[in-house]
Amino acid sequence: MPLQSNSHTRTGSNSSLSSNFFPLNNSNNNDQIEVQAQLTDHPAFKIKYHRSNSIVSIATSSVPGTIDEYDEPESNSLPNIKVLGTGGTIASKGLTSHQTAGYEVDLTIEDLVNSIPDLSTTCNLEYEQVLNIDSKEFDTEALLKLYRQIINDLPHYDGIVITHGTDTMEETAFFLQSTISTYKPIVLCGSMRPSTAISSDGPMNLYQAIIIASNQMSKNRGVLITLNDSIGSGFYITKSNANSLDTFKSIGQGYIGNFVNNEIRYFYPANKPLGLTSFDVGMDVEVIPEVVVIYAHQGLNNEMIKVILDNMKEVKGLVLATMGAGSLSETTNQMLYELVKDYEEEFPIVYSKRSMDGMVPIGSLPKVKVNEKGDKEVFKNAIAGGYLNPQKARILLQLCLNDKMDLNQIKEVFSTV
């Protein structure tokens, strides 16, 4: 239910609280917390701590009865961190304490922040509800909305934390890594169990993400994903298990650090992934070119590919989750060549792989018959997907197409991943 715009100040711990007030932690007599709720589809809660070691003021829109100016944080050496809520299992509730499937998103970001220990000695913490959806519902519109929110927030904060469903978290992380160039930490977290489950992992994962984003050693490492005490690169990491808490893996590239007993340990010096291409999406973009992923298997019905390319004119590229390291039947490869050879515009086809680890090298790209004599040449529309899985290859191809790259430029981008 939307909250009316107003501001409340609370001193001490014995007075009654307004319905618009959400405490971050147990108050004591030295606490004074001011909360403002803006009237939007997803209310933004603006927090002001008044403590000896944690003070921050922030701007709000010009609404009667609210603060209208942005006050720079007082000098206290604490980083300013903003948490952006988007929903997911971490914001879900089940009917029983043993239910770990079939739950629904039912918590807001203020509920989640309220579930973790006091961080007033670690950072100046603020939060905002950007979305509140299951990550399977994440589409281009949601992705661009989150992107614009981060772009707007980054100048005012030292780090960003995003709560997100785990099902498509890796795709959001890859998109953000490819479109936001910053030395500041951007950390995604989520959970594999709903908040009502026995041993729910959400609060600890959120707590760790905020600590990681607050740490100086987390700078210039790119977009990070942290769950289950492990820290991974959003560029490479992927969800490997549909149920287990220890689900996010980068088999070939490994984790970049871990979090144990409130200690962050990075294994390597700060650096971003090699082969990273940065794209400027812009703040006004509402759609990006459509790319379809097709999962290959024994006896693949090639008519399915033909139906897509003949009837979905908005599709500007194709990603194939191939067998092995780029393997498709000769019939499929030849049919693809025949379908696209006469297109007025170049039509890129990325050969990715079904397997979680390994890569599709350029040498695996197929040769097709190019004339009646049966002479064969390397399929010019084919692009080696490197180490990227199909879902990340799709995003990279979309960004290349959005930048209006030609086929050779796209091949160059993919040659680095």
C-alpha cells in the first residue's frame, strides 16, 4: 500500500512509532532516526542516523513537510551505502517454516534491512524499493529501470547493494558490469530460501553484501555477487544448482574472495575481468534489440528455427546453446546459412554452449556449402561465444546490436570473452 509523503523523527526507545516508521535496529537512548517515505509506485525510504559515529542526510523531492535540500554527509570516515530492493526469494514468505518452494514475494526492502544487525559503525545506510518482483519476471523494462536508478545514485554513494532473485541474478549482474563503468562496488545478493524457512540465508547474505560494499578493498573489482560466504565476479559467475545454498559458481575462473566471521578475504589484487567491453546504453533507452536463445539437443527440429526467423521480424540476432564446444548438426548449420544469406542486414548468430564450463573457440565455428559445387567456407554469420553461457551471450549480443555494431565489430567483442 503506498505511503503518504511525510517525515517523522524519533528520539529514544519508549515512545510509540508512526505506521510510516521502520526501525533499522534496536533503538537506544542515543538514537534519533528520521524516515521519509515518498509517494511512488515503490516507496523510497530515506534514513538519517543521528549517532556519534554515523550521520547522513539525503535529498528528497520537493514535497510539503519534507527536507528539500541535499546535505553532504558529515565527515566521519564511514562510507555511504545504498541498498536497492528488487524482490526475489530473499523478499519472499512461505506458509510454513519448512516450505522452500512455491513461496511468493511478500517483503519490502525495509523489512529486509530491519532483519540484519546494526551497521551504524560500518556505514551510513540508505535503502529504496525499486521493484518487488520474482526475478523470473525481470524483463528489459525492469533491467533498464534498475540501470537508470544506479546511474542516478552512484554519484552520491560509495557503494550500491542490490537484493535480487537468484534465478536471473547473473544476467542482471552481467548487464550492469557491461554498462556501468565505475570503481565503486556494486554488490548483488539474494537467497535460496524464503525468509520464513528454517535457516533462511537471506539476512546473512544481505549483511555480508553491505559489509563487502563498505570495504575499501572491494573497489575496482567490477560488479560482484555474494551468497553463502563466497564472493564472485558478476561477469563470469552463474547459478549452478536449482536448490542448494552453495549455488553460484565460476568453475573455470573461481571465486575472487570469501567472507567468514566478519572478515573479507580477497584472493587477488583489485581488477576487473579481462575482455570486458563497456557500453553506454544511455538514460533514454526504453528497448534494446531482441535476441533469441535456442537450446540444441539430439534431433533438434530445425523448423523451429525457421519459424522464429520467418515470423519474428523483431529478432535481430540468435544465440545457440550448442552441444559440446559449438557442435550442431550439419543440417542445422546449413539451414541457418540458407535462411540468413540473403538478409539485407547482417544477422549475427552466436555459438554458445550448454555445458557450464569450457568455451566455444573460433576454430569450432562450422563450415557450410556456399555453392552448387559443394565448396565449403566458414559460416560468416557465426560468432564464437567464448566462455559465456547462452544467457550472458544474449545480453552481450543485445548490447552490441544496440550500439549498431557490424558483424566484424561484434566478432571482435566476442573474441575477448
